[in-house]
Amino acid sequence: MSESSSHQSDVLVIGGGIHGLSTAFHLAQRGVNVRVIEAEYCGRHASGVNAGGVRTLGRHTPEIPLALSSRELWHELRQVLGDDGGFVPSGQLKLAESPAELQACRERVEHLQALGFSHEVLVDQQQVFEIIPTVAPHVVGGIWVKDDGYAVPYKAVTAFRRAAEKLGVPVHENSPAQRIEQTGNHWTVTTTGAMYRAEHLVVTAGAWAGELAAQVGEAVPVHPEGLMLMVTHRVAPFCAPVLGATGRALSFKQFANGTVVIGGKLMGSLDFPARHGEVDMARLGTSARTVTDLFPHLKHLGVNRVWAGVEAFTADDLPVIGASRKASNLSYSFGFCGSGFQMGPGTGRRLAQQILGEHSDISLDAFAIDRFNNGAAATPLMPLQHSSTIAQH
């Protein structure tokens, strides 16, 4: 490998999705020399092909503090990045379609209140119709989160990329990481066309992160899935908030241009070696029927396009976030199980804080990579020093 094809930095981030770019941005804000490599193009998979939900509603309990912290950043995105990423604070509403589902919602809200969380609010049938008058009359209530909303995935990813680049972060696309190796206090990452060296390595490679973690002996029960979305033709405005359902998979929103985006962890098929998610029209049809059950007037609305991306799912439905337990100066952020878009801004900030040795009240213990095989010895994370002697490029 020639000198011209070798790049050095304080921190190297593998993966140009919202988590990798957010981490790079927050590190660069603190004066760290950061570089990002991306296998295809930024936002190609999970970050760019999701439904755009900015959702704290329905989170697993360990995720809530991080999700709430991230939501604060979404509301401040224009001030922080100079671009709001298409964020709309529309609120999110999870619908209950039966008394049993409403009782489940009630128990959920009471449980969160007992833990000190008040962001999810139980609403009755009348309140639902005040929020969304056009929904089908069989809906009996639900859970409302007024400060949630949605954004435009490619706009949000691009906003973080541009903000990072303005701070001097180079982004190398079409550079898939093939091999990671630690020699002494430095990491070397080999791609098809270049070699990258850094003091600290951050793996945010989505469905491909597990393969890289395995190279340092940290096997994770993670598997890839193809996630699908569809967008309809334009229709007159009828739905302001983002909608979900208690008893069936649904993520539903109408954009300002009148189109309706329908998702909700819809699994397609997958050609993982080719890095390609495949659309399954039969499964999309099931989701479409859910939508027409809730909004019968959409029965004849045409679908404009469908698409799929690839995401990583873990065995316990929680992401891996934080320091390696096998190697020094190695951090992870992956396996968000189809729900990582909203957490990108806050997780990137929290991971940057950990890398720099800064204090945070938000614990990452629930997301530790060794939680699947308790008893593994932890390797301490050495805070990155701003006075690094690594050559600046």
C-alpha cells in the first residue's frame, strides 16, 4: 500500500450513517481529528431508507434516557447543524383499536410514570379524534407524545455530513472496511483501495458491524434484515401526527406535499452478500390493509414507489453502544433493530463524550457488547487526548 493511499487521524469512524456522522460531528466539535469511511454512500441503508420517525414513544426502558436526550437535539438541529434535516415536531400517536389494547396502553403509561417518565400520555377516544379527526371510528384511545415527530432521512444524514465536513472531517465513500487490526496503540483498517490508521476506532457499520466486531473476538448475536417502505401518490391533507398501532405493525405519516409514507419494521427479503434488500409485495400489502382499516378513504390511493434497505437486529432487541470489552480504544454503535434513526444525534454525542472521557448521567451499561456472554473481562477505555501526536491530515 503506497503512502498516498494511507490516511491517519485521531479517530476513524467506520460507517457513514446518521450514527457514524453524528459521532464524527460531535468529536470534531471538540477539536478531534476525525475521518469517516463508508462502504457505499452515506445513508445508503438503515439511516437513509427508514420511515424518518423521531420517536421516543414505545421505547424499551433502557433506551428512554438516551432517546429523550436525542429528541432535545432534534429540536435544536437547525441551531446545532445549520440545517433541521426536515424535522417536523408533529407529535406521535399510538392507536388502540380495542379495550384490551387501551388497557395495555394504560399499563404502559403507568409503568413509565412509576419510573419517573412522563413523556407518554394516555388519551381517550375523544382526545384521539381531536388530534386526528379522520381516523376510523373504531379507535378507542391510545398513547400521545406531543414532542415527537419525523424528519427526512437523507436530509438529516446529509445535514450531519455537511456539518462534520465543515469542521474538517473527510468522508470517504465506496470504501468498505475489510480488515481491522490493532498494533500497539493504533488501529489499522484496510479497505479495497486504501489503508487507514487511527488512535481510536469507532464501528457504526450497521448490519456489517458484527463481522468487524468478530475480528477482535467480540461475537454478537446479530442478524441482518431487509426493511421495506412505501410512499403513496399525493392526497389532500388528512393526518398531521405520526401514527403507530398497538396491536399491529404500523408507522404512518403524511408529508407536506401530500404523500403518505408507510412503514413499521416491514421485513422484506435480503441478499446480504450483495448488500441489497428486496421488496416483498405480499408483506407490503398487509401493511397497506392496516392503513385502509384506519383510513378507509385511502382504499383507492395508488402507491408511487417501494424500497428496501438493510439493518442489523440483535437477539434482545437492544443496540450495542459503547466501548469494546476486548480491545482498547475501540467503540461500537450498531444493531438498532429498525429504530435507530431517532437516536442518532444523541447517541453520537453520548459516544463522543465516552471516547473523550467526559461525564454523562446517561448510562450505556444496558447496551454493552459483552452482555450476551456475561463474565467477559472489561478492557478500560483510555480517554482520547486532544494533544495527540498523530499527524494531522
